[in-house]
Amino acid sequence: MASSSASAKFLQLYESLPADAQHALVESSLAPLLNVVSTEKSSRTLASAARMHKTYANMPSLNLKAKKLEIASLLDELARDNKRSYVKEKSHKEELLAEVIESVIDWLNDIWSVVYEYGTNFSKAHACLLYASQAVEQIGNARVGCKCSFMNMFISVKIRRSSHKVVKSFHFTGAHNLERVMLWIWRDLFIVMLADGTKRQKAAIPDMLDDIRAELGWKALERLLYGGQKPDDDEDDDGFDFDDDIDYDDDYSEDYADADENSDGTVCSDAHCPCGFHASHWSIKFNDVRTSLRDLIRTSLISLFATMPSPILFASIGDISEADGMDDDELCKELLPILMRVATHSSENYAAALQICALHSHTDNINSLLASHAHLLRPRDTPAHQLATMVLATQPSYQFNALRIVEKELLDTVHAIRAAVRSAFCHIDVQANKTELTEIMALRLEALGRRGRIERWVSAVVTPSSDTAHPMALAALMMGIPLPPGMEGAMDDADPLGYIDMDIQDPELDDLREDFRPNLKARLEGWIEAGRTVKGGMSVLLKLYAVIVEMMPFMGAPDMVDEMTGRLSEKPSKVFLCDALDALWDFCRQQRRKFARPKSKSKPPCAPNTSQVSGQSSNSSGVTFVTINNPQSCPGVMDDVD
């Protein structure tokens, strides 16, 4: 009993040692014991070591250092070939690409064989897979001309056992899709670790999952569960095809394959189950631990959700949880408390929390967030804000709060458009130009000379443009420093974002897009739609129409709006303002149509009676809403002409 306790304690201590210390312990303390024990025990120990040596004698060598040198040399040869092609007009690019990709594919088969057939070197195999992913990315980003050869080369991968029997075949177009093969191998690696690994090896799995998440993104973890591809992916679109030449493990059971399916995913067949969480070549032992891998990946995703929540991540966790029979209510009960704890840590978290709560109709959480931390919202968060507001309005007790938000955001949007108009037409507030505008608005649309006066007025108020962008101004923009004195207007006509917006999907440029190309049109239309949805919103829209005409009288004349947008369309940096003015004019036209009085009772145009709404004599924007007591046209508003 004491001997058993001593051996258990020794193994515990041995597992806690680093690899080098383990080898040193064996050499210094354990190996000499063979000289002092009985010959019988010594012989048994040596025989056991010989059997293990024979087992691993033919195991492929995962020489990571040698593979790095090989890939680096092939990439160097690709670069040299690209330089020679300029002179010789002949390139071996496709042959070299095929060689380097084939080298990676052969290595992937060796990695799978080591972890699945021999069940060892898990950490080293994991490091090799990480480098294989990096190598494919390096090949794709190599500066050897266009990526057509890399993206369109046909790839055929066959994972074989040591007996050369094919376990899995992959056929696809584009070397970048090798990531799917790697994820398929990673899944087998973790399954073998969970089934046959030691406690220390199993404890390393969460760190390995974090490595994959850091290298390939969190979505790769979900795809890993499905062997690199989710069942709902369209394989035909990617030119991706799986072939199963099934070579079952020795303990595979046909009776097990016919087991009844269970909704919780814990009991399902190997060969015919559509859940996608297991592979057809797995044995019963490996198939039984797939739920443990699923739980580990779910835990990893939840830990990420606790710091960087997003609606897509929430949905991914929900898809994985569904296999355990967890419904939407149970998922929200688990994740929403986590979400609310981190919702106010950043603007990204706040917008994600609003959208998630809105998608699941948690109005109490929405009201709490909007009441306490609305200052975290950015212009890019407008869609989430609008959705949350409309969902909030579905609860009768929160309808007034939703209506107040819609009113405020509509007014803020109009002010933002007004500020952009003043930037493009800097002389619009000059008294002489304001007087001229009033006189033009008094003319009928078909009046003689109206067109010419509009053109002259727009020419008088438009902001003067510079001829070209000064190089110093461009350099200052790229470095993020203020423009040098005298060059403030150097970038007005050019589109500053055009110089650096090489990837329109790059989220790191969102701040610049907000500064140079704000989507005022979508922002306005979204809040107008919210106003139409919220109870009492129609009256707010009518009041907003009166404010717009008061702030920007030219919005009552379609020909004047057309002339202004025509001038702006010549400047690429002002296209966003053209779209915003078009959306604003469309809104004004709809409001005038809706509230215009019947023509049979028409009277000569006159100014409407306006009075300030009680309790709204002033607001933070410096503009008062007015109540239209007489449904006649506002001052300067012409009859609608389409």
C-alpha cells in the first residue's frame, strides 16, 4: 500500500516537471535502478522499452526547424523567380507554388499520422500545425505578382494511414482552403488527447485552443468541431469537396453505428449521423469523447464573449449549445448576465449588448443601457441603436422613452447634415445670400430668371476649392498630425480616404470613415423608419419637417436642392452629403404630401401660425420644435413638383 502511494506521488511529481527535467530524472535516478533490481524485473523493463521502441520506430519525424528552412528557401526561390521574369519573360511561379504547397500537404499527413496513429507528440504536432497555417499565409502574401495562381490552383489532399489506406480525401480550389484540412487534423488531435492523453496533456488543450483562436480567429474553433466546415456551408460555391474512403479503427462497431439519434447529441451514429461533430473513421472510444471537446470549445468561446461580446459570437455559442438541448431562454439566462457586466466597458461592447438584447427582446436591459450609458454610442453604432429603440417601443411602459430617443436622434441627424452643408457652402449664412435665398423662394418654379438666380446663388455660397492636394497636406494626413498652416483647405476636394482606404472592409479605418465619409443618409432613413414604427412618432416627424424648413429653407425648393447636389457631385469627398440631401428632400416631400390640405380648399399662400411646444421652448441643440396649427405650407415651401 505504501509502495502504491509512493509510485502515485512520484508520477504526480514527474508530470509536474518540465520535459528537460523529466529526462534528467530518468537518466540520473531511474535508469541506475535497473542495475540494482533483480534480473527478472530488469528484463521485463527492458522488454517493455524495446516494445515501445518498435512501436514508434516507423513514426514520421516532425522536424519543425527543417520544415521552416525548407519553406523559407522555396519562398526565396519564388522571389528570385519573380525578379528574373522581368528580364527573361519566363516564370516558373506555378511550378514553385505547386512544390511548396505539396511540401505542406505531405507534412500535414505526417502530423495526422503522429497524433492519431501513434498518439504522441501532441504539443509538437500542435506547433507544426500553427506553423503550417502561417506558412500558407506567407505563401499567399508573397510579393510575387498577382495571387491568381495561389487562389485558383486545384488542391487534392488524401490523408492516409501508415498502411497507405485513405482515411479522408479533400478536393478544392485555392490553396488558402488548406486551413480546413488543418482544422480537421486539429480535431483528431484533441480527440486522441482526450481519449488517451495524460492529465497534463488534457490540461494543455485550453491553451492550444487559445493558440488557434489567436492564429485563425474564434470562428475557426466552431469550424473545428465540424472538421473544418460547418454543415450549412455551401461547398459548391467554394469548390470544396469531401470524400470519405472510410478506414475504420479496430474497435469500430457496426452495432454502434446504428444507435438511435438523440437530440442532445450525446448518442448518435458514426457513419450516418448528420450532427457533424464526429468523423466516420473514429472508434467508439474516440466518438465518446467528442462531447468533451465540444464543451471545451464552448467554454473557450464563452471566455472570449466575456471580454469581446458580439452578436455573431452569441449565435455561434447558441449553435453549439443547441446540440446539448439548450434552448434560447436557457442560453440567454447564462450569457446575458455576463454580457451586462461588460457592456459598458467599451463602445464596441455597448453596441453589441444593445443588438443582442434587441434580437432577443430583452427590453428591461435595453432601457437600462440606454438610460445610463448612451454616451458610449458612436455614429457607426446607429443600426444597433435604432433596432434597440424599436424593440424598446414594443413595451408599453417604455414607449415614451423610445419616442424621446427617436426625437433626439432625428434632430441630431438633421444638425449633422446642416453642419456638413455649412462646410460645403461656407457663405450660406451671409446676410446678402440669405436675403437672396428668401427672394428666390418667393418666385414660382416656372418664373422667368429663377434658374439663373439659383445658379448664381449656389456659386456665391459654395466653398471655394483648391486646385490640387499639397504633398505636405497628404503627408500630414498619413502621419495623423494637424495640417500645416495655410493648407487647411488643401484636402477639401480630394477624397482623403481614397489614399488609404485600400480595403473597404477594414474595421481599423472605421474612425476615418466617420470623419470623412459619414453615412448620414442611412442614419436619417433609419431614424425616420423608427419614427414611423414607434407610437406617436408621426407627430415627431411632422415637427421635424417644420424644423428642417426653418433651419434649411432651400429644402422647400426641389430645383435648388438639385443645383446644390449637382455642385457637390463634382467633389468625391462630398458624395455622402449628396446622398444625405437627397434623403432629406425625399422625407420633406413625403411630409408635405401627407399633411397638405385638399386643393379644393386652397387659399393664397400665407405663413402658418406657429407656437412653441410647452416644455420644449429650448433644447440642447438650440432649435425649438414648432407645432403647425395650420396645415398650410411653411414659409418658402413651394408646391410639390415631381
